Amino acid sequence: MHSFTPGAVSPPVSVPPRPALSVPPQPRLRLFGSPVRSLKTLWAWPLVLSLLVVVGVMFWLRSQEQASLTSQREEMISDALSLEAQINGRLDGELAQLRMLGDIIDAGRLRPEVFASHPVVLDGLRRFWVSVTWLGPDGRIQAHQPEDVAAVGDTRRQLSDDGGLTGHLSVTLHSASDHPGGLLVARFSAAALLRQKVPWWLASKYDIRLVDQSDDVIAATVESPRDETLAWYRVSLGSSLPGVWLELTSHERVAPWWRTLPVALMLGFLGLIAGASFMLRKQMRSVSRAEEAWRTEAAWRTAMEDSLAVGIRARDLDGRLVYVNKTMADMVGYQPEDLVGLLPPMPYWVPDELDQSMRRHLRNMAGQAPRGGYESRWQHRDGRIVEVMVYEAPLVDAQGVQIGWMASIVDITERKHLEERERRQMEAVAHQARLTMLGEVASTLAHELNQPLSAITSYNTGLLNALSGRPEVPEPVLKALQRQGEQAGQAARIVKRIREFLTRREPQREPCAIDEVVASGLSLLRREISRLGVEVHNDVPSGLPQVVADPVLIEQVVANLVRNACDAMAHQDAPRRIRIQAEAVHAATAGEGAPASSFVRVTVTDSGPGLHGQTVTTLCAPFFTTKSDGMGMGLAICRSIVELHYGALDCVDVPGGGAAFSFSLPLVPPASDDEDHVGDPTPQEIDA
Ligand code: ADP
């Protein structure tokens, strides 16, 4: 823990060597042209990308749908062709049986009477045939089995037992010796054909129908009409059953791509992304607005900090400079980036005062910097000394935790110079005042000594005259008297010469404005007035006629009267007030025909204890004072000066408390007058 005790003998402080000034430039705030501006549309990117993904997925689904349709169709064609081959195979087999029967008839080995009992006929009817008919060349029925089933007529299709339509197979009979030829026709049930030839797995996949050219259903595996929305395929049964088509209608419906689950999911996903993007956009807008506001504020702050006349410096808890504004950097002749990051000793510390500066730094870091600020001396980069006033304060973050120290720095070099100059001026004025007073003292002494010396000379002359004729008076006595008279005369001459020398200075008269003179006189006492907290009301108007006077001497009069007023009020608790007034007075003349006298009267009134009835004569008497450290010459000198200007000094008690001192100065001084008329004793006075 470091401490600092003013006035105590401080232990030597080890000052680490100064770091080189090669501190990397700190990143500066980029206020304009920020890349964030281009990210304003960033919120839309997820939505756009999602849309692209969704479109891609939809294309894929569509192609999948096409592929499914194609594969379904191919499978259906293959199934249809396979079924058609089986049906045709079956019909070909039946046709072969029928042809065998026809061959038997053609060979004459079967007569119509035994037709019904022939094994081929019986097998055919048991197996597949609905009926079999033997027609003669004239179309008349030779034989027909079974008899209860309708024979072949004109219509090519008739109903079977199960209600379905029937087809027929026929072979031509050739005429022979024992029969004239004809036609053998076997009817079969199309429904039975389908029932027998369509395997279960095919029936579970498809609705299978046999349709004719006019699109009428001959037989079907299902009762329901065809669903036009389902995929179907037809294949002709060709020569086996001319004009009959085998039609397969798939049970499986390939859903359009836009009605699939992925599409629903994608649309839901898109909706969510759109909602999220909207919220993101809202959020980004508010962030962007906040950022815009922050940028404006930062720009304002930087501009304000740079335009401040006060330097600002922030340090972390280790004493490292973390921020300096332009004013502070300019004060010591560096760039802000040269200083930021530096640790003590700072480059602007005065080299001869490094120990002192380090002690002050340690004291500040310990939180013991004077609350009212402290004065310090820094060195500008060009070598000149900069006087500064530093006010330290803790630097806290948003959580209220102290993270360093913030200081405001005021350059008081100019003020210090002014104060020094003013102090020297005051000293010179005081010295001058003392000299003036000394001259007045000497003048007064000379005046006071003049009378006794003249008296001594006169008495000595009288004594010599009285004793010179008397023989009893020894010669040495007469000589001594004579020498005494000579010495007294010599002393009187010396005193007279001194007085002549002291009163020889002519006032440097010139026309001057009394308000300016009063203001100058007041300015001499500015410090005293503010130290005592005196309220001064200068009510001297500026338009008063000018007086012909020595402004320097009149300033002294004003200053002396104001100083006396301040002294009189120095120990009172009551309000300390001084009012200075001035007026032009045109007084009536004393005698008939005499010119009117015009003068300016200046009055200094205070709120002090007053004069207790003392007259101006008493107060202006040389060496009259009531102050322990007073000389009692101030008012005497004032009166001399005022009278030197043909004016008069006066004072009165103010009703209600306080004193009023006034002096008057004629506007036009008398053309010729004996300036030495004041206080010079006449021979009569001496004689008296
Ligand atoms: P000094 O100031 O050295 O005492 P001055 O001749 O200026 O000599 O004043 C003589 C005295 O006149 C002072 O000691 C004081 O008693 C009295 N005096 C002067 N001005 C005032 C005033 N404004 N109010 C009361 N007393 C005053």
C-alpha cells in the first residue's frame, strides 16, 4: 500500500525506465461506411436459402413422381403382357381341344347322336366351356350340349350361368363323305376365364377387366366401374379373342408430388423459417436502429470530447492509460494513440521531477488524490513546461465496479503566468505606495521641523543681538551662539531643501473620465475585496464631465478610501457593502458676479461601524490611526492629493451605520495658483 504524506520526508521511489513510445495504435471507432450497413439484408438469407432447398426438394419429388409413374406403368405393362400370354395360352389350349373334337367329327368318328357323350365334349364342359354346339353348313344345329343352355345365335356374346358375358371359340368342320362340314362352336365364360387365370397377387394389385371395342366390360375381377383417376393399361387379346382387350387398372395410386408428406413438411418448414426471418428482421432492425443511435452518440461524444477545452484521461487500476482525448494529447504534444497503453513513468513527466511525479501517481492510484484537485507540472514534447490542474475521480463500469481512474485536466499555464504578473504588479504598486508614503512622512517631518528650526534661528539671532554689546559676556560664548545660529540656519536650509525636493513633483494633470479612474482604483484592490467577501456597487455613471487631474494619484485616493472601508468592515458579521457614487455639482457662487464653480464629487459609502463622530480633521491628521498595524498616513496623503488638485476631502457618519468619505475635484482648475500653499508656514506663524 503506498501512501503520500505532504511535507514528510518521502522515501526514494524507484521509477522504472520509460517505455518506448512504440505502442501499437489502438483500434479507432469506425463511424462511417461500416460493414454492418451491408448486412442489413442478412435476415433474408436463411429464408432465401430455405426457399432454394424447398424448390430443390420439390423438383426432386416431381422427378420421383415421374419415376414412380414410369415404373408403375412398366410393371403394369409387364403384368398385362404376362396375363395376356397366360390367357391366350389357355384359350389356345381350349381351341386345340375343340379342334381335336372337330378333327374327330371330320374323320366321321362322331355322330350327332353321341356328341353329348363324347369324352372331349364332357371334359370341355366340365373344365371351361359353357356350351358346345355343332352347326351344319346351313347354320342348323347338328348337336348341342348341354341342352338347357342357349345355343349359339346371332349374337356373339351371350350371358353365362354366372350372369357374365360369354365368348366363343370355333373351328371349321370340313365336309366329308358322311357329313357336309359346318362349324363347331364352344362358348366359355369370360368371368370364369379371369377367375381361373388371374393369380391372387395380381388381383390384389389390379382391377382386371376384359373389355370390347366399344369399351363395354365383358368380365371383371371387381364389380365397381373403372376409376378414371387410377393408372390403367390395355392389351389386345389378339387372335384368341379378336376385338377383346385385357385391361389392368392399378390399385396403387401414385400421389402427385405436391400432395406428398415431404411437401407438407417443407411448407411447414418454410412457414417457420418465414416467421423466424420476420422476427429476425424485426430484431435486426431494432439492433440496427440502436446501433445507428449508438454511432450518432459516439460521433457526438468524440466531437464533444475533441472540442473540449478540458483534457480527459482514463487509466486502469494499474495506472495504464486507456484513453486520452485530443485536448489532453495536444496539451503535451503527442497523438492520443502515442499515449494510450503507456504505463508510468509517462513521457510528459518533467524529467527532473520523476520521483515526485511517481509519488503523486502512487498516491492517486491509492485513491488519495485531493478531492478538490491538485496542481501538477508536465512537460510538453517541445520541452516547455505545462502547468495543469488535475481532478481525479473513480472510473466505474456499468455494474458499478471500479475499473480505473478518470481525470479531467485543465491547462492553467496562462492563468499562472497572469497571476505571477499580477503579483509582481501588486508588489510594485505596494512598493510605490510605501515610497510615496515615505515621501509624505519626510515632507511632513520637514514641515514640522521647519517651525522649531526657524524659531531656534530667531531666538539665537535675538540672543546674539542682546548679548553682543555686553563686555561681561565672554567672547567664546558669543562665538558659540553665532555658530549655533549658523548651524540652525544650515539645518533649516537643509530641511527646506528636502521639502522642496519632495514637493517638487508636479501632478501630471490631464483630462480624465472619473468612472475609469474609479474602476482602475477598484481593480487594485480586487483580491482584497474578494478575500473579504465585500459586495462592491460601483454606481459611477460613465457620462460625467471629465476632470483635469493626475489619474494615478486619484486612483490612489480611491484605492485608499476603499481599503479603509474594507478594513473597517473586516471584523463584522453583518453584510459588507461598499457603494461608490459620483455626481457633477454646479454650486452657486459665493459673491455677486463671481463665476459658478463646477466639480465632480466622488463618495465611497460603507456599511462598517462608522466614524463615531470623528471629524475629517482628526482622521486626516498625520499618524492618526486606530489600527494595530496602521500608520495613520493614508487619509493625510489623500487629503494632500485632493487639495493638490484644488479639491476637498470630507467624511460623515451614515445614518443607520457606516461611513461616507467623499472628495471633490473641480472641473476647471484655477489658472494660476500657488501650488505650495498647503501647510507652508508664514513668517508670522513662525514668529507666533
Ligand atoms: P490607517 O489606515 O493607517 O489607520 P488612515 O489615515 O488611512 O490610516 O486612517 C486613519 C483612521 O481613520 C483609521 O485608523 C480609522 O480609525 C479611521 N477610518 C478611516 N476610514 C474609515 C472608515 N471608512 N470607517 C471608519 N473609520 C475609518
